[in-house]
Amino acid sequence: MKRRQFTALTLAAAGALGGPAVLAQDNTFKIGLILPMTGPQATTGRQIEAAARLYMAQHGDTVAGKKVQLIVKDDTSLPDVTRRIAQELVVNDKVHVLAGFGITPSAMAVGPIATQSKTPMVVMAAATSSITEASPYIVRTSFTLPQASVALADWAPKNGLKRVVTLVSDYGPGLDAEKFFRERLMLNGGQVPESLRVPMRNPDFAPFLQKVRDIKPDALFVFVPSGAGAAVMKQFLERGMDKAGIKLIGTGDVTDDDQLNDMGDGALGVVTSHHYSANHPSALNKKFTTEFAKANKGMRPNFMAAGGYDGMRVIYEAAKASKGQGGDALLAGMKGQIFESPRGPMFIDAQTRDVVQNIYLRKVEKKDGQLWNVEFDVIKDVKDPGKTR
Ligand code: VNL
């Protein structure tokens, strides 16, 4: 960008961000969907975009009498890029709502823009507990790591897994998973002899897994972001960890439905806790997975797709309530929504703007020649435990 252009953009942005955004005056309702479409989190972008488009195909592309315009932008998972794109979407495109946000740093980077411009911001993927505190305009339709981790820490010691090593990606969601899993496991009489953290970008799991082998715990608890699970599984099996008697457990990010079916039979029996499984037995989910596959060359939706699909639901219903207005009216329409999602019942807590939902315990099983996360227990209506302390 030339210097003069840059200055002009910065000034325009500063002006527009000094108060409520000036919204598109024509008869459109604009959704700025910022996603990682390339780079290490590209599967998250692909899943969420597909889900958003499916929602629009099923529910029409007009809402409150306005034509819905979905503007998809690739932030490559770099927070500085996310911030710049968000600013352009607010200032130049005059979007009514920002949405997407594949990883926590990207969501955090945009919080101040949402606040200053009074633009509602729907977080469809990122899952660190504190994200909703980055702006009063943030509403979340994904999940939180404390939500998923606590359920597993209750299950593990009752099922013979008392000494558990944790292995997490070294950033927001991983640190949440580590802390909430460990505290709850210890409360339940378990032990965590070691807590390992792997770099978020280009992790090499081998040296960490060697360490786990030496410690020989009952189980290894893992959190890695969506897209990295297959690599963990492969190295876990290659190093013969399962044969050494170490069980692999984790949040459902590890047995991600986007990759699970390609992980091979070594994944059988892995127990995880999460809010969405493509195998969730409900009529609504059957319709969701079937139509998603049909529109996307047989692709199976994962939990990211669920977050994107439900995020669109939250936006559409809020737009109806606000009669197509943005800003505070749109935000108000998002708070307190309660509905059936492909994941099960779901509620946007008006106080926290965070999702309250069922957390399921699941085991990888083979059905009709395919691997699935099969739910075998449920903890109902779980609020983010990260907010009740
Ligand atoms: C995050 C959390 C990202 C869970 C993920 O995949 C995930 C995050 C991209 O908050 O950055 O599975």
C-alpha cells in the first residue's frame, strides 16, 4: 500500500472508530466473515465458510427485508492481519456484524474495534475463556476449553486414569485446558506428574511424547487446535505409547471430525469430551450433516462447522429482532437466544454473552466402516467454568 493511501485509511478508520460505525445504507445486511482460509488453520476456515453458506442456502439470503451479503476474508491466522481486515470491513464495507475468528489471538485483536465501533462480533471458533471479556460486543457460538476439560477430569479418575500427564498447545486455549483439567483432576484425587506445552506453530511432538513414555502415566491428556490432531495421533501410535499402556484422552479438538476418519484404527477407543460430534444422534444433526456433505463433496462437518452454522443462526435471528439494524439493537437480539443446534440444546447467556451447552463424553468407534466420536454420556447445560471463579 502507498503511504498516502495508508494515511488516508488510518485517518478514516480513526474517525469512524471514534463512535458507532456508519452502516451500509442500501438494502443489504452485511456480515464480515474473517477466517483462516490458508495456512495451518485452513481447515477451520473451510469448515466455517461451508457451514455459513449452508445456513444461507437453507434459510434464504434475505433477513428483515434486506439482502444478506456475506463477505469472506482470509486472515491467514495472523492477528495483525485480522485487525486490519476487521477495520476495513467496518470502515469501508460498513458491515453490520463481524464474525468468524479461527484462533484466540485473532479474536483478541479485534475486540477493541468491536467496542469502539459498536459492532457485534460473533466468535465462531476461538475458545479461550477470557475472549468474551475482550469486548462487550462479543458473543460466542463455539465453546470454551474449561467447559470441555472439566468434564473429562471428572470422568478419568472414575475410570482408572488417576495419574495423567497434560500436553497442550502453548497459548490461550491450551493454558485454559491445562489449568482446568489439572485443578479438577486433583480435586478428584488424581495427580498430574507433568504439564507439557508445545509451540502453537509447527509443533514437533516427538520429544514431548518421549518424555511422557518415561513418566509412564495412566493417560496423556491432549489439547491441540483443530487441524493438529492427526499429527498427535500418528506420533502417539508410532512411538507405541498405547502399547506401553498409556491411554490417550483429550478435548474433542484432537479427534476432530474433519480428520478422524483418516486417522486409522489406532484411534479406536480414544475418549474425548466436547460439545459437538458429527455422530450426535438427533434429527436436526442428521439433516445438518447430510446437507453439509451434499453441498461439499461428501465433507463431514466438525465442531468448527457447528460454531459457524449456529453463529449464522444467532445473527439471522438477531437481525430479525433488530429489524435489520446493527449496533446495540443487533447485539441485544443475540443475547439470551435459546435454540436447538445440531450439537443439542444451546443458549447464549445474556450476562456473559457466552454459550451454555451440553458437553458429551465420546469414544472413537467404527460404524459402517467409518470412525466416529460416539457419545456415551452427557453433562447438561454447562456454563463456562472459567467465568464462575
Ligand atoms: C482455538 C481453540 C483454536 C480450539 C482451535 O482450532 C481449537 C483457539 C483452530 O481458541 O485458538 O480447536
